[in-house]
Amino acid sequence: MRDELAVKKAIFNMGGAKMAGQFLDVSTSAIGKWARNGVIPNLEKAQLVAQESGFSLASLRPRFEQKAI
């Protein structure tokens, strides 16, 4: 899923910004920044969001797409 709204939808699936922030140990303002920018820059946090929300890691970090070696 290459969707600019993927981060917003993933956060919604986790119960919203407040619940996601508590689960990830980050502020709700950080969650809001991720949603506005459409990317989760921290790999570990993005992996947790992917596991909990059912979204792929690539959809949550589109700018950091892995290249095949």
C-alpha cells in the first residue's frame, strides 16, 4: 500500500493518537507529526506500528524504501 494516509490509518487502527503514543512511549504531538508527514522516521517505532496496526513497514516508511542488493 503506497498511500499517503497509511500512517493516519495505522494510528487509527491502534486506537488513535493518544493510545498509540502511550503504547510507543512518544508524545501525541510526535504522532501528529508522523501523520502529517506521512512517514514514521524511527525504524523501531515503525516496526511496532506495523505489527500492531496490520500495515506494512514499507507503507509507514515510504521515503526509506529498501533497495535490493
